[in-house]
Amino acid sequence: MKTIGMITDRVRWDEKALIQAANKKNAKLVVIDGKSIFLEATGDFDNIPEADIYLQRLVSTFKGLYVTKILESKGYPVVNSYAVSSVCADKLLTTLALRKAGVPSPRTFVAFDIDSALSTLEELKYPAVIKPVFGSWGRLIAPLMDPQSAKAILESRESMGALYQIYYIQEFVEKTGNRDIRSFVIGDKVVTAIYRIAGQGEWRTNTALGGRAEVCPVTPEIEDISLKAAQAIGNGVYGVDLLETPKGMFVNEVNHTMEYHTTVPLTGVDIPSMLIDYCLEIAK
Ligand SMILES: Nc1ncnc2c1ncn2[C@@H]1O[C@H](COP(=O)(O)OP(=O)(O)O)[C@@H](O)[C@H]1O
Ligand SMILES: [Mg+2]
């Protein structure tokens, strides 16, 4: 029997559901506390329990990336792989991968200086959106409404770490019904989707910011663009953010450590069980 090593630093609803799903199908899953592990980079003196495949569920993006890289370098398969995770973790790398594959996404510029960022905005027009290249849950994603506020927001990023001065700026996409779509891709299948509707006074739909979820039927259009986005990055498991626009659907971002605590009770689709099956399949 194959063993799945689930590396996590916080057992949330999502991780509990994975444990239950594994129990239900008599699959062997060991929970590995990401806080307690150490790994020898120059050799094999690791204290991580042996597994045939590791499922990376750390909350910290960077910790997740490094654990994945080390385990893969020692020959272990990890879901998601480093190749996939490193592209998804970085919004700019994601944008470039989507562009290369011809998958539509919001028009995006990158600038490295406040003045050139402001010049970019003259081309892109207001309102626009600035995002940190690394980050999630809608944090530090700001609308740029006019040159004055844009300058102030850009200046405020100067007091933050160097990565916040990679100015990733994109067109503001008017959302139909102040909602967007999250689809779930496991391997080569789109297993379900939800609408995410922004909370009162919010334009970002993240559930972490009070966004509400509704069932969204997986239309052929959603299926097609979600699979294209996933293929643009590689074989893996993804939460794909889609924006509905008058010009058709856009991929906003692709998440590699998906959360599904809202989606599973709402849709009844057993994502955790499918994730376990996917891991066992990759472990073969
Ligand atoms: N260009 C955009 N136009 C309109 N809304 C956007 C745009 N980019 C992001 N948003 C909104 O902000 C939310 C968070 O942005 P996202 O890029 O998904 O970052 P995060 O990784 O923090 O979730 C999105 O789910 C969407 O509702
Ligand atoms: Mg998002």
C-alpha cells in the first residue's frame, strides 16, 4: 500500500477532510507537522517520515516551495510539484505561462520604479489594479483610481520588502454581478466550480475577505479555459480564478495549494477524496 505524507503546519477543515477521505478509502496517510521537520540539504539526515508521495499543504508559500524542492531533489514525488508550485506562487510567472499558452488573462504590465509604473498607467488607463507578485487572500491588492492615489500607493510599497517594489499592474476588469469564478482542476478534469461574490463594499471576491460562494455549473467554456490554464502550467491540482468579461473569460490566477472548505459543503463534490486518488495515482 502506498503511503501519502501530508505536510502541514495547521490542520484546518481542508486537511481534516483529507484525513477523513484517506480513512474512508483505507489509504495510508501520515500527517507530518511542517514545524517539526528538518531536512539535510547536503545528505540524507532528514527527520521526515518516509512516504511514497508527499502532499504539500503548508500555509506558508515559501516554506512549501522549499520543502517541495528538497524532497523532489531526493527523488520523492510531491503534489504539487516544484515546477508547478513555483509558477503558481508567482503571479508574474503565471501571467507569462498563460501568455505563452495563449490563455486570455487581464492585460498586465510590470515596472520596477514609481515613475515608470505611473507611465504604465497612462497606457493601461485608470482604474487599474496593483498586486504583490507573491501573496494570497487578496492581501495588498489595491485599486489604482487616479495618478494621485496611484503614486501614494506605489510610494507606500517603498517601505515594504524588495518584492513589493516589483510593480505588477493590470487592467481593472469590471465583474458581472461583482462576482468571479473559482474552478477546481485535478489532473485533467475540472471537478467543480463556484461563483465567488464580493462582500459588502468589497470588489475582491476572496472568501477570506467576506466573499460569498454559490454553485456555478461547469460550462464548456469554464471547462475549456480551466484546463488550458492548468496545461499551461503542468500536471497538478489547481484552484483557477476566472473573470467573466464582455470579451470572454479571463484567467486571473492559478492557485496551487487550493482551499475547498467552502466549496465541498456547497457543491457536495468530494474534492478531498479526489485529491487522495490523484496522489495515489502519481505515487504509482
Ligand atoms: N484585474 C482585476 N480586475 C478586477 N478584479 C480583480 C483583478 N485582479 C484581482 N481582482 C479581484 O481581487 C481578488 C484577489 O486577486 P487575486 O489576483 O486572485 O489575488 P490573491 O492571490 O490574493 O487571491 C480576485 O479574486 C478578484 O475578485
Ligand atoms: Mg485569488
